[in-house]
Amino acid sequence: MSQVGIVLSNDGGKVYGSGLISVVNGGWSITVSPALVVGQYTINVYDANNNKLTSDYLNVSSGSTQASITVLSPNGGETLTIGQLYTISWRSSSPGADQPVEIDLERKTPTDSQFWNIGTISTSQQGSESYQWKVSANDTTGRYVNGAQYKILIGKNMASGIGPVDESNSYFTITSSSTTARPPVISGGTFPTKLNVSETGMWSVNASDPQNGSLSYSVNWGDYSAGYAGVSALGINYVQTSTFTHSYQNPGKYTVTFTVKNSAGLTAQTSATVQVVGAVQPIITAAVAPVVSSQFVSPNIPNQNLGGFTVTVSNEPIIVKNMVFVLGSKPMNTTPVTGITLVDENGRVVAGPVDSTATSDNNRGTYINAQKFIFPGPVNFPMGTHTYFVKGKIPAAFANQTVLTVATNPVFGWTNAVGQTSGNQVNLSGVASVYMNPVTVVLPAGTY
């Protein structure tokens, strides 16, 4: 190469001179004009094809002696290991020998077009020309990235832009402190715990590689099917999240196992369980309880039998949030029946007490111009067939020989019925209305 192009500019980009300089014995030199003001300038060197060969800083100060600073080590070509101690050294000349020296770290990653200042290593090196630096992968000065290039930048009064500055002539590299590859680290994820048969679930796994390498993921669903995710791309501060979807065709409890593998072939595993419930919804049927026959009841006595019915539940226990009943009387009387409860076959009160109220609501054809009472629930019904009794206190206002009939229509009157285990909505569309055996009010002799 016989000539190089030289461009002299300041930090603001103003060009103070440019031209071709002859190369003699592999070197070149320029003479700085005395018209330049005190400050820091940049010299960019280009080849004949206008490709930048190198750049450096030029500091102009008053007086006959020019302040300068030169990086000695690391100056390019070195390989530093994370966790080890290294000497950063430089040479400086007067004036300004007593000024503090700032040491910065520059980095260029595989995706960067130039070196960037990524942090300050030290700001108070005064009266010395060396500094002991422990390379760290995690602090603001280290920021180790696989495949990146680094330079040391040393200067005085760098914030003002008028002091001498120099950087490593070429880049050095930083490697992991461990010579042995380490397995990936799984830091968590999101995993469903309950699904229905044929319902699609979504799982995500969060993992990282200590060497910042690529990761691949595999999963065993526990039902003899497996999945595989492709190799992830290398990134800065790399953390990969992998997401999978799957559905199960049979009820049961499954263990899902995820395996994460890095480029060194080392693996890490995590697992999660999911409960899959059957798609068949609970079924409830109701019928008049044959054990509660027509009978006589007396007024003003609590817990008189007003009727009974059976409930049959299959597949899983259910919960009913509201149960509406109607109470018809002949002759009609709308005086409230009080203290109404629902009692199971063991004498345990499962709902109530509530009082009836007058209503013209026929509960979709159950009984016209009757009274109504509602058990607000929740009422729990176990699996199997069980008998329940409606009990209450008849008011004295009812005439002798008044006939009372309790009825309910589960299709419309039993709302928000769900399975206790699955939470599935219970289908009551096939359940018939329940008319309980009537009871007859008998007043004491001489009171009517």
C-alpha cells in the first residue's frame, strides 16, 4: 500500500483536514496545524477503496508539551478468563500527570457494527499507570457475551472531551471461568393442573444455559407421546421460553416431563402433574320418595313432614346453588309456612331454615297460585341414591282438612348445579318435576 487517506475531525463531526499521505517503510506521519484549538480530535485512516483501516484520538493542548496516554495491556490478542485477576497498564506523559485516569470497557458483539462503551472499570487511578482488574461475568463492567470482542479505553478528563484518550490497538476476548461445560438451568414455567378429556392445555418452560449457548426442548406427556422443539437462537443475556400444547383422550393423572439440552449435550429435567377428568358430566335424577306416604300434620308444631323425595347422583358428587320449591294448598291459603328445612335420611339439615312467601309463579307448570320457598344453598348431594325430607311449621291460620302439596321442578328450579370435582355443569334437562305425596292439616277437636 503506497498511500492512505487521512481525515481529521472533532467529536462533533467537523472535518479540519483530509488528504492522501504517502506510506514510507510501512508508516506515515502528519503535521498538525498550529491553527487547531485545544481539544480532542479523531484521526480516521482509509485505504484506496475508502475502507476504514483504523482510527485514533489526537489531543491538542497549549504549550510545547503534548499530553498523551497509551494503552499497554491488554492491547489486543489476549484471552481473559472470567474470575481471574489481570493487570491493565498504560503510559502517560505530562502535562496532567496528576489527573485521575478513567478506565472503561468497550464491547462489540456479533450483531454490533462497532465497539460500544459498556461500563466503567475504575475512575480514580491517580499517580499510577496500572490497575488490577478481576474479570466478572455479571457486573456492569464484565457483561460477558459469547463470541464478543473487547477493548480497554483509558483517558483523562473524558467527560469534558479535552483530555488524552487511548484504547487497545486490537480486541481481546473473554472466556468462561469454567473449563467444563455446565448443564442448562430450568427456572420455572407455567403448567396446567386440571384438564377435561380432549381439552387442549398449554405448558411453557423457562430455561437458560450457563454458557449462553443454544437450547433444545423435549417433552414426554406421560401418555406415550413425545414432542420436540427446535434449536433456539443464540442471544445476549440469553433466556429461552418454550411453549407446548397437548390434549389427553382418557381421564387420569399424568406426569409431564420436560428435558432441556444445550449445545454441549448436557440436559436438565423438570416435571409437572395434570389431572384429566372425564367429559361425561354428572347425572342427577329425582323421584317421589316412596317412604313418605300421605299423612296428617298438626299446626304450630315445628319440623312437621311436608313431603319427601329421592336424589340419585352418578359419576361424581354435585353442588346445587339454588333450589326452588312451591307449596300448594286446597283450599288456598297464603299464610307463610315457617322454619322450612331440607333434611337427609340421617336427620342432618342440609338446607334452610327458610319461610315461604305468597307467589303467583307456577314454576313452569308445577302448581298455580301457591306459596314459594327457596333454599339458597349450596346444597351438597353425594353419589348414589339418598332420601330427603321437607319439614316445616304449619300456621294455625290453615283450615281443618287443608291439603298441602310440595313440588319442585329441577330443570328450572335447581340452578347452578355443578360437579364437586370437575366443576362441570350438571345437565338436568331429563329430570322430571317432583310432586310429593300430599299431607292433610288436622286441627285439634273444638278449634274449628
